[in-house]
Amino acid sequence: MKMQTSLRWYFDFISPFSYLQWPRVRGLLAERPIALVPILFGAVLDARGQKGPAEIVGKREFTYRHVLWQARQQGVTLHFPPRHPFNPLHALRLCIAAGATAHSVTAIFDWIWADGRAADSVEALVPLIAQLGLSADALGDDAVKAALRDNTQAALDAGVFGVPTFAIGDALFWGNDAHDFAAAVLDDPSLLDDDEMRRVVTLPIGVRRN
């Protein structure tokens, strides 16, 4: 029997790994309801005291090559936008203004990562805004801004530390490469309940770095 529990997918359009996971999340939507939750990854990093992979010299270059390799392995078209990292605020607000539907999420991801177009300003997004049947003013709506803040806070409250994150109830599965793990738990929730799975989440910390 498949788990009957709340499912949420936290993502940011700045993340190419979110783009790579999206087709598989979209496939799951045909089988069960999943809340699509756009969040501001930068705010999560600030709250956790972390740097993103694109902010670390060496890791940035590796990550870009790795994501290109993953896309080719998956048979997914991927073209990086003109600059990365970029400010995803306007794309996130557009998604919320459009209802955070599967259609709007796909359109925005494709704009940035399939077509390699800029999304770091309202002006850059004008054609896409029109395509989604909205006006540029919608991105400045107070309710839209508040919804993004609320989404991001809800992610922090849930323990999210990175994107993409697939949440099955309280269990978090971080990263595109964790998708198969999440899907396995959806099919068999007992996977998280054996003695060793329970032991490792309470494992004592042996040393801390200052």
C-alpha cells in the first residue's frame, strides 16, 4: 500500500538540480497530489549559515559540469542562462502569481534551463509573463511577495537546508539524486523504520569543527 501522507516539493529556479528533478516530480503528480513550493534558496542558505555550491571556487565549476553530465545522462536538454548564480526573485514571484501550477513551473524552468534565457529581472521575463497570461504588475503584488516569504519560512520550519527537497510528511529527501530514495519510501514507508535507519538519525557527533 502506498503511503497516504502530505507531499511537498521545495524548489528554486536558480537550481539546475531542481530543473532536473522536476520531470520526475511532474510524473508523480499524475498519481498523487504534491504541493509545489517555490522558495528563495538564498534565504535558506543565510538562515543555515551556508554557502551555495556556486559560491565556492572549484565546487562551482565542478557542479556546472556535473549537472550538464546528469542532464545528458537523463536525456534532458539543459543550457545554462547567461549568468549564474542569478537573482531568482522575480521568477519565483512569477510562479506564485501564476498559481504555482505544473504548467507555470514547467514554463519557467524551460525558459531558464532549456532555452538558457535570463530571468534575473522583470524586463527579462516580460515575454514569459505575457505567455502565462499575467502583467508585470502581478510580480509586485504584496500578496505574492508575502506568499514567497511564507513558503520560505515554512521550508525552514520543516528543516529544509537545500533545493530541491522532496518532503514525505516530516521526512526530507534532498537533491535530484535522492529522488529514487524518495520514490522507494513512497512505495514502502517501512524503509525508514528498520533499526539501522532509526539509529543513524540519533548517532552522536564525534567531533565539531570551529
